[in-house]
Amino acid sequence: MSKTSQDEWTLEIKPVSGWFVSYLKDVWRYRIFSYGVFVRRDFVAVYKQTILGPFWFFLQPVLTTLLLLR
């Protein structure tokens, strides 16, 4: 009574739903992470070649406010 290697592996695992539906659920579940990646990428792209860098993002509105208050 020896079993061949094919007889030992008879369990087949199948997904409950299609892979596309599962993929969309994961994308929706982790949407906040993708927003963070896109916002960071845009922020770096805008201020990468400036001398003050991201500091200019905060400095510019402060300077504008000071000028308009005079």
C-alpha cells in the first residue's frame, strides 16, 4: 500500500471570491497609505529645487500675512 506523490497532494485551495474583488477591497482598505504617498511625492516635487525647501511652504504665508497687515 504505497502511495505515489500525486496521491499525497489532493487538497486544492480555492479563493472564496475572485482575485479582482479581493484586490479592490485591499485597495479601499489601505487608501490612506496611497494618499500619503501621493501627497509626499507632490510636496517633494514642488519644493525639491528651492533653496529653503519645505520651510518656504510655511514661510511664504507668514510673510504674506505680515505684508498685508501693514
